[in-house]
Amino acid sequence: MLDAIVALVVVLLVVGGILVILGPRNVWRRISGLRRPGMPVLIEARRPREAGALNPKTQRVVVAAGRLANWMRSHGHDDVARDIRAAAARLNGNEAAGLYALQTTLRRIRVVNITDTAAHERLRALVADLRTAVDDRFEQLELLPFKRP
């Protein structure tokens, strides 16, 4: 009888030691991860949103900003291209701040002088595309009041 009690205490101490080594969170995850046979799962856990997943309208802003930045860089306006890329990068962390930065940079593009008419038209199209995408996302986030004609 005494040997059975000693064996039970030894087993409990060994199991307790293993639980301490694994830690309470790991043990709870492993225990909760075990499913009982025959028990249907009625509620599925939601998958967390992927780290790099952006709203489709935000993705549209990022793509338009990338196109405009590439065009500006290829035409010798590296400082404006750098500002556009920095503002677009801010969209991941703080979307509102990134949108405001893009809007400020778009105002700055108005003073860029282009002598070639075809290049000027391409610049206007790229700026209009980015401005539309930024305005749409602003409106969706309800950051600014918009008055559409």
C-alpha cells in the first residue's frame, strides 16, 4: 500500500515537472487542441487577417502611387518620387497619415514643369489616377467631407 502511494506521488511530481517545463500556455493550447471524438465543432475560429493584406482600395492607391513614382523617377524627379514612395509606405502602418502625405505630395506635383506634351499628358493621367484612388479611400474612411459636383 505504501509502495502504491509513493509511486503515485512520484508520477504526480514527474507530470507536474513536465507541466512546469512546458509552461501553462503551451499546456492549455495542447489540451484545447485535442478534440473529443464524436463532438462536432459548431463554431469555427476566425482566421486572423494576414499581416500584409490591405483593403482593395488601399491596394489601388499603392499601385497608382508606384506607377507615378516610377514615372517621376524615370523623368528625373527623384525627390518627388521618393516622397510618393515614402507616403505609400506609410499606408501599411498608419493609413490616414499615408493618405494625407500622398495628398500633400500630389499638391507638390502641380509645380513640376514638363515640356513634352505626350509626357505631360501621361503625367496628368497618372496624377488623376492617384488622386481618384486617394479621394475614394478618403471617402471610404470618412476622413474628409467631400462635395462631388
